[in-house]
Amino acid sequence: MTRHAHLMELPEHVCRVVKHGHAANPGTGPAGETCRTCKHKAAVHHARRYWKCGLTRATWTGGPGSDIRLKDPSCRYWEGCRDAR
């Protein structure tokens, strides 16, 4: 028996860890708004610019798993910002 065999007895949705960059499901925020217009968006600069949600900073990775797309629909934590570049 493996060390984590007890997890096999649990339903899949309990065991599964979903990694994504959004603080909540995209599309749960105000209609017509996107991540581009949210004050929580953050740019991380490496060889190029990668967009992340500032509310999920503790879970940022060095890969695409924590990236967001600026054209994604807003989530329920959306807050407007002045600079919507």
C-alpha cells in the first residue's frame, strides 16, 4: 500500500487540486469587465511580461499555471482601476 493510498477512496473532486491564476472563476464578476480592467492584475517581468492576479500572489509559480490572460472575463473579486492598459 502506498503512502497516499487512502486518497484513492475519496471522490475525485476532493482529491484534485486545480491550479490557475485567478482568485475566483472567470465570468463570475461584472458583465463586460475583464482582467485587463482589474486593479489586482500584476505584471511579472522576466524575459517577457507575464500577467498574474495579485490576489493569488502566494500561489504564483514560475510557469504558466499561475498566469492569467488580460482578456479573461472578470471574477467576483474584480475591482476597477484607472489604468486599463
